[in-house]
Amino acid sequence: MKSSSTEVLPAFRDRWEDVKDRLFSWPVWDAACVLLGFVSDDFFGDVRAWIISHGRAAVDRIAADPDALVELAHDVDSVNAGEELGVLVWEMWERLTGDCGGESRSTGVGVGR
């Protein structure tokens, strides 16, 4: 997988950021606050990763109608897994490229440790 990963991973990382960017809106953030309570800017990244983990159909519904986030209420206990998923994407990037100081396009903030 490593040989093909160096070609596939940049495309995956870019797609990951595109989808996170698609969910980066005040209406989605507001819906997350209604469902989860206070959502900090950092936690909102985790929430978007959690939404992505539910698949394209969920992302499409929530991007078009943020109130559809309520459909994921049954899985609210796993929202913290969004952080782990987001970290995994960047850890794989770091392992394959050696680049641990990239920027997240959705925030413009360095993601390196």
C-alpha cells in the first residue's frame, strides 16, 4: 500500500479538506450547537470529521440542510471519534511525506505538533 499511498494520499487529503470545507458554515455550526451544546472552533473540526464518518449521503443532507444534523442524534456518543479520524488523516500524511507542519486549508492554521 505504501507505494500507491504516496499517490493516493494527497488526493484523499485534498478531498478530506474539501468536504470539511463544505461543512464549514455558520448554519452547520449552529445546528451542532443545538445538538451538542457549546461547540468551540477546535471541536467544530471534530464535529465535521464525525459528520464525514457517516458518509456522503449524510454530508450532502447536512450541507444542504443543517437541521438534518438531528438525524445523527442517535450517534452523538461517538462524536469524539471525529477527532481521532481527523488525526489519523494527518498522521498518515506525516508518515508518508515526512511533512508534519502542513496547513489545514479549512482553517489556515498549521496542523503540525
